[in-house]
Amino acid sequence: MPDEKALTEYARLVVRTGVNLQKNQILVVNTPIECAPFARLLAKEAYAAGAHDVIMSWSDELSARIRYDLAPTQVFAEFPEWRRAFYMDYAEQGAAFVSIAAHDPEIFAGVAPERLTMAQQAAGAALLEYRQRLMSNENTWCVVSVPTKSWAAKVFPDVSAEEAQEKLWKAILATVRVDGKQDVVEAWQEHIKFLHRAAAFLNVNDFKSLHYTNEFGTDLTIELPEGHLWAGGSELSATRVPFVANLPTEEVYTLPARDGVTGTVVATKPLVYQGSLIENFQLTFEQGKVVAFHAERGEDVLRELLNTDEGSSRLGEVALVPYDSPISKSGLLFYNTLFDENAACHLALGKAYPTCLKGGEHMQSVELLQHGVNDSLLHEDFMVGSRELEITGTRRADGKDVPVFRHGNFVDFEGTCV
């Protein structure tokens, strides 16, 4: 376990920079019970920042596994009203939400995929309005992580459980810049400025499409809708409070045109989905929709993911991450999307962020669809970046092709935008 100073700094970063908690605001913490010590530190920092109250929402993946194995099938089509009301009541009170994403990557391996899909659909439908609020930035929110023993053992299988957890703590603190060399909040302000410059470069060029190729066989063209916006680093809530939705984050991102994706993309890292691994997979798109797919492991889980609803087989996010990002340089496969997506360029199946379209946060679902914005009950990131990834953008204004990524990294855009 890291020393108390490092843990306190991390908790302060989450509260002060992640959700940027305001005086008299409520903080809701979604956390596995294994992460209780860090959740309590978050509570202390939140009250120090002037929180009105801190509410804990506990989960236990071992109990969840028992339920998936033994409960009658029909229970997975149900979602308790009190849980929906819990999230909506606090959201409507303007609460900030922190989620600690720390799970055994294979906790649900062997569970019938249709059970997982039923539960995903039931929760997605019940929490649709709540998730819409967060994806439209009506509330501030942040996803973070701390090690659990089962997860650490997957990342570091050749050492004892205690040493694995210690090594994962060290890796996580490095990704969030808690290194003792600089005030962590100041370090993040510098990093956020870089991501803002990258987003500005992309917005100034207003690309009509992006063409991806790499050494693994990716050859994919993604059209971008008129009025799309690139974002990264910090965002603004509906009340104009800046916050950072993921700690760590190395990405700038936007949304694709719902029907404008063509070609084949090869995933470069495993995808952990609902407690199961999907490995060595590829997707082929025509007019925005997946028409063929293959995975060496977890193909049945991938099939269920793609069949969740109409939008789950289409893309909802395009995100650019330099291959030489700090997380990538660590050489670790975290088996956790929060970290692995920030080691490589990635795409997401499912729902798009309305904030990535001009005025999108004020549009209803039908209007967003008319603007080519994908909708779904899910949003699942998968990694496509590699050392030899090349991305070329075609500008909307003059049709000129502009290099965006070469050899896995951004072209030199410094000085081309404010």
C-alpha cells in the first residue's frame, strides 16, 4: 500500500480536479467493497472541499457472480426501481459522481452471455436518463481506479498477491502523475493544456473523414459529421464547472457519422466486457454497421455485445492517443479499459457523446439521430492503436489530405493552434 501522503494526494486529485467538487455539493461514490479504504479517503477530501454530503454506493462482484450462476433467468430482465430513483434523485440535486472501476477481468467468465446481456439491457433502459445526464455533462463525473487483489494478480501473475497489488498501486499512481515531483493538481493543469491544444488542432482542420491503416491489417475510413467537435482533458458541466471525466486520460475524442464507417479494424489489445475477455478480434463495417466479426477468444461474448440493440453494432466514439503516451510506455496490459484505452487510439461501439456535436447537449434523441449521432444502451471502448498506426484526415473545406498520426503518434501540431 502506498504511503498516506500519496493516497491523500490521489484522493485530492479526484475531488478537486476529477469532479471538481463545489461547496455544498453532494458527492456519490460508486465503489467495490474491496476499495473501501480509498473510498473513505475520497469522503474525507470531499468534506474538506465543502461537500454537503458523501453517499456511498457499494458493489460486490463475488456476490454478483453467485447471482449470475444461481438466480432464475427472469431476474436479469428486472431492475429495481429504488436503484433508478437513487441515481436520478441525486443527479437532479446536482450531485457529482465518482466511479471506482476495479474488477477481476474474468469474474464472469463462463456465465451464459445471454444473462449478461439481459442485465445490461435492463440496467441500460432503467438508467437511460441518468446516463444521458452524465454523457451530456449535466453533472460532473469521474472514473478512477485502485487495485484489487484479483485484478492485480491478472496484471502481475508471476508474483505474490501482495506484491502484485503493490506493483499495480505503483503503476496506477504513475499514470495519474502522483509521483512526488510536482503538485499533482498543477501537473494535471499542464497536461490538460496539451490535450486542449491537440483538440484545437483537430477542430481547426474540421476533417470530413479519417483514414486508419496499421501493420495488423486495419484499413478503415470514418466519416465525421458536420458540426462535430473534438474534446479532451477537461470539460465543462452544464453549470460551467470544469472537470476531468477519466483519471488517467491521454485522449482527445469526437463522434463519427453513424452511417459513415467503412472497412476493417483490428483490435490491438484485449477487451474486458462484463467480466469476460475478448481477445484478438476484428470488425468489418459497411455503411456504419458491423457486418462481419471474428475473435480468437470470447467471440460469443462479442456477438452478444454487438446484438445488444440497434446502435451497439455501430461506432459512437473516435479517440486519438499517442503511442508514446506514459501508459503505453509502461508496457503494461492493465486488463482495465480505463487504462488500456489511454495507452492506444481507440474506438467505441454504442452511444456517442452528444457534447461532441455543436449544440448536441440540447438535442433530443430523434434530432441527434437526424444529425448522424449514434445511440445505444452501451458504450464500449476497444483499442486500435499501434506503433505503425497512420491516420490521414480529409478536410471538409478543400478536400486536402492532412497527416494526423504517423508511426503511432500525432504529427507536430504545436504552433498550428492556440
